[in-house]
Amino acid sequence: MHAFAIDRRSLLLSAGALMLLGSTRARAATPIGQPAPDFELHDTQGRPVRLSDYKGRLVVLEWTNPGCPFVQKHYDSKNMQSLQQAYGARGVVWLSINSTARGQADHLGPAALQARYASWGGAQRAMLMDESGRVGRAYGARTTPHMYVVDALGVLVYAGGIDDKRSTRVEDLKTARNFVRAALDETLAGQPVSTPTAAPYGCSIKYGADA
């Protein structure tokens, strides 16, 4: 009986250690004020897209998954598309990234993914495939949506949730403080970002087993 209790405790401690290791890897990210990791991913048309291609432009990176209710909140309400359109008109490059691994229930291939966002009227510059999770891990992306803003010098100036209303309720958008909008407005005005980080919220990104 005593030996079983010790073995069970050891197993629990080992499991806890593994969970801690996994969460530590998930949080690994470039600090605010440092160069954003460059990357090359293919869009849903198979074309290569590099972050460094947009040096000199403000860039938004939006981690997304259309099966997530939090993502659906922002697209069904047109909240995300309105941001994409408004800031795209001001020269901001908006890149949406899907890091859902193949084999996960929410995984969609490039054509199906493109069709889903087209049905929503998505106005991002490109929808990028990160099925290996390599880029998501480099940025420490944990949820959908998880948002990042990179300035014209290639420096990360914002990372976190899209706003301060951690819910799936569309009505909460009316009173939400949109951190991405604020970061873009302040950066475009040549001002420092007043809230450079905020806790991300949404569905956990379904990385592969090696993530």
C-alpha cells in the first residue's frame, strides 16, 4: 500500500514536470522591443510568403482557426474583417496563420481553409499554412486568436489578445478595449504602444505531437 502511494506520487510528479515543460515551450517567444523572428510559409495558393518581404511596413500576425468559437465571434460579427480592411487601406499588411497540425479535428487543407475565410469576407493579405507549428512555436502563439504587431523596422511592438473581453459573446465587442487597434494607431502616429502585451484568450492551438 505504501509502495503504491509512493509510485503514484512519483507518477504525478513526473506528469507535472512534463506539463511544466510543455507549457514553458509554448510560452517561449521573442520579447517586445526585439526583432520579430523572420519566417517563410506558403499561403493557401502555394506561394511563399516571408515576413522580411514586408520590411518597411507595419505587419499584423493573426493566429487563427475557423473551428474555434472565439475566432467565429470575431469573424461572424465582421470585427476582424473590419480591422483588416481599415488598416489594409492604411498600408498595414495583415497575415493570418493557421498552425493546426494535420490529423487534428480542426485541421483544414489549404483550399478548404481559403474557402472558409472567403465565405466570411476575410480581407487579410494572405492566409498562411504552418502545419508543422514551427512559426507558431517561434512566436509562442498559444491561442486562436493570438495577435502580434511588427513595426516597420521588423520589431515586435505588441503580442497578446485582440481585446480585453475574454468571451465568445458578440455583444461584448461593443465595450471591448481593442489592443490591436490601439497598437496600430499608436505606431502609425509614431508613438510608443501603451499596452504592448496582454493575455491571449481563445482556443488552444492544436500543435502536432512534436510541438
